[in-house]
Amino acid sequence: MVTREDIIKIAKLAKLSVEEDEIEQLTKDMSEIISFADTINTAVEDEDTEFDDINNIVNAFHEDEVIESFHRDEILKNREGGENGCFLVKKRVK
């Protein structure tokens, strides 16, 4: 069970401001989330249940193949600007 003090501590660690009237609802919501996570954990522990694949796919993996590609300069020949195969990107901070 999540307590009021837990919510205040989590908010402080996350540097969030929580109004006094929000704490009760947050406590309830967090308790429900943790309860749901516990339910999921108990479902995962049941290893007797086999996955039923509706598409009948047995093994969808394949070996990686190295194939020949274009040279970097050929791919970037129509670029505007840039140096040494790199593009200059303007820094944007909001």
C-alpha cells in the first residue's frame, strides 16, 4: 500500500510540486498501479501456460546477411553543406 508519505517523497525526488488536495488521489492511483503490476507479475510466473500463436509462426528469425551497399560519398553526393561526411545541424533548445 502506498502511503501519503511515499507520494510526498516520490514527488520530492522527481522535483514535482504536488498540491495538498492532489495527494489523496495520487495515493489511490499509485496503489492501483502497483496492484496491477503485482497482478502482471503473478501471471508471468505461470510457466505452464504455452503461448498460442494464432498465425502458426514457429520461427520468424533469419540469419543476418552482409550485402554490398553504396559508398558513403555516392549516397551523399547531392547534399548541401557538411564536412567529412557529416551534416551541420542547428542547435535548438526550448
